[in-house]
Amino acid sequence: MKVFFKPIFRCEIEGAAETQRVALEHDPKVEADFLKMEENASGYKVKASVRVVDRWLDAVVRFAGSAPVFLVIVGGLLTWALMGVRFGDSDVWIAAISDVQAILCYVFDSLLMRQLLREYAEQSAAMVEIKSRCTSHHRMLAKVKARLGPEGTQRVAALCSAEPLRPLDHGNRTQTLFAKSIIAVAQMFGHVATVCLYWACIFVWLAFGHYCGWSDRWQLYINDATSALMILIFAFLACLRECYADYTNSCVDAIFRLDSSLEKALRRLSQDELPNAKEIIVPPKESYLQVVVFYYADAVGTLVGIIVLVSVAITWASVGPVFQYNNTWWLLIGTYAGLVGLFDSFVLRNVQGKVHKYFSDQVHLVEERDTPLFTSLSVPIPSSGTMEERTLSRRVSRRMEAISSHLLMVVLGFLVTVGCLTASSAMHWSLTGQLISNVPPSIIETFFMLILITGQNDAEAKDRIDLTDIYYRRQRLLSFIRHSQDVYDREETAEVKVGAAVAAP
């Protein structure tokens, strides 16, 4: 049976790196200036989606993660807080922030999922091209090594191993002050101490439950607080991911330029004109349940999720007169969006974990290809080090991320959502019944958003090390070729002198 729709995580991704064409004949005017070669080499270009709808959605996602949108949301939250001095006792005012939060977070759910889909597609496309060039490098370096011979290879390896490595800039020079500030604040938001402080505040609120008589107003207090915090975290997370995407693209661009320079130098040295081979990334095998989650995530992050959102909003607005725009009607949209957002937060964390794992697996495949190459050239493999895991915070964060991204947590999220629905239905969707489907989801979803920031920080730190290692390995190979070129030039000069001496009378 033909499948007409497949989520991006279940599609094969194929491609080939752009072949670098050079003049193969020796030209004394064309010096092997590797710095200039790197400047003029092909960099990384993010390929736009072939579908207009996807391009439109990506543009909306980038706008949602921009500084103006974030500052407008922060300004709106501050305005709401100041208005609370005047309207804090109004039930409508209290319910309004819950509705605004639910709708905004519902929208951001789709946008954050779209960011993950885009991140996976862009990272996979980049790794396909790196692996494509890697195959060509293996072929051409074998020719260079054969010409150098064992002794020549050892001499060149010793020379290039002694050279210092240029650090990878990581895009720091091109980052705006806003982007640097967002990334710096993310370290605070994503710290395990912040998560502990959040739960401490929740327990303090619970401790006042008996004093407040477990009233609806008592529930609305925490609902408002978590609603405001959730809006801030959603907007912040959208900004953070865009900043990290630009940050990562700068690293990949530097790698591509170095890789292209290496390919040009190798083609000139080995006289090789074969185009770069096509590479294919086959999606790893996953359980049936995980595939179902991927289908759901793809629907949320595409036009389907937006259509459902608009349809629900229209339906809610149309039934306003029936409820006479009372508190129940105001909480209705918040209840729906809150429950959907609750389940989506579990899915977001699971998909985020999978995206980062898939990228890490592809990086390791590149490392596995590079390792025998460096061994055959007798060149030590350069490394930028490993992540620090000795601190309690790092160990707790790692454990928390592993648990929260597990597939069983998505199942738990589904059961919690059904449980809230059941409890609210048993109370005939009264104000208290609706709050049951508002307050616990809001608390849990806010927690998961904090965990998403923690996971994003950890993954980016690991990716930075992996990309730096790839950059260092390409830099070392380029140094090997540069010294090999010097050996070739000396051999050619010696041959010319011998020829001239033989030709002389």
C-alpha cells in the first residue's frame, strides 16, 4: 500500500556536496594559498523548502523567534501585572490571562514543533554533504599517500601534527547583543536550581491551600502565575532556538568552507575530477508508538495544526452568545488549549530528544569515517575535549533530560490529559471542574518548558564540541595536504634540475 504522507523523521534524506572544480594542470601563478582558498570556498547555504506553505511557516517561525516579538510579549506581561493593581479582584481579568496564555502557548506549540522539524531537516542536509565530501576525501587522500610513500607520509604527518589549530569562531563575532543576552539568560533558566525553585514555589502555594479553603480563587492565583510564566518561557524558547540555529549555522558554514578548501587542494594534488558521490540518511528503526508520535508532531508543526487552531478559535467565539460570555465561556478555550498544550509539551520534549540524538548519531558516523583515515596517515586525531559532567547540576540535568524525553513520558502525558478530562466531566464542567483541567496542566507544562530549555542548552553544548572536532579534523587534513604540496614542489624542482643537468653539454 502506498503511503501518501510521511513525517520528515521517517523520510530518507539524500544529497551530494557541490563538487569543487579546479585547474588540474600545474600553473606557477596559481599558488596553494590555503587561506585565500578558504575565503573563496563554498560555504553552507540553508536550502529553502520546495513547498510554498512550508516556506511561509518557516518565515512565521523566524518572526515569532525575533527580538521585536519577544519584547512585545514581555511588555504585555508587564502591562498585565501593572493592571492587576486595579483589576486584580475581577474574575474576568483573572480568567483573561489564562485564555491569552492558552491561545498564545497553543500557537507557540505549533511554532516550536515547526522549529524542530526545520532543525532536523537542516542538520540532516548538512551532514549528508559532509559525508559526501568525506567519501571523496578518502579516495583522493589514498592517491596522495601512495605518491608520498611510507616515509614521506610519516614526515608530512609529523609536520602537520606539530602545527597549532585555529579555533572555531562559533559565530560569536556575528551575534547581536540581544542573541548573546538570550543565550546567557538561557543558562540561568535551564539550570537545575531554577527548576528546583519553581517546584518550591508550587509547594508553597499548596501549603496555603488549607488556609484559602481550597477555593476557586486560590486555584486561579497559581493558574495566573504559571500562565504568565509560561508565556514568557514559550516566547523565550522560540528566541533561544533561533539564536542557537544562527549560532550552529555559523559553525557549519566554517566547516563547509574548510571542507571545500580541502576538496580543492586534494583535487589539484591528486588530479581527481570525479564528482562527489550522493549520500543517503536512512531513518533509524523506531517502535510503532514512536512513529505515531512522529506523525502527530508532523501534523502539529505543519499547516494541519494551524488549521485546527483557527477552527477551534472560530468555534469558541461562535458559542459566546450561548454562554452569555460568562466565566465558563472564558475558561472554555483555556481548558481546551491547556489540555492540548499539556500533551504537546510531552511530545515536544520527546521529539527534541530524538532530533538531538539523530544529529549526534550522524556526527559519530562522520567520526567513524575519519578515524581510519587519520590512522592510515599516522596523524593523531585532534579533539576539543569533552563536556564536564562532574558537577551535581550536570548529572541531575542529564538524568532529568533522559527521563523527560522517554517515550513512556508521552504515554504518561496522554493519561494525565485523559485524567483531567475525566475529572472535569465528572464535575459537569463547572468552574472548579474547568480549573482542574487548567491548573495541573499549566503547572506541568511550565515545568516541561523549563526542561526544554535545559535540554536545548545541553544539546547545543554537545553539538558545539562535535562541530569543533569536525572543524579541527578538516583543518589537520588541510595542513597535511599543504605539506604534501611542498613535498611535491620540491620533487618537481629536483626533477627539473636533474633534467637540466642531463641536457647540459
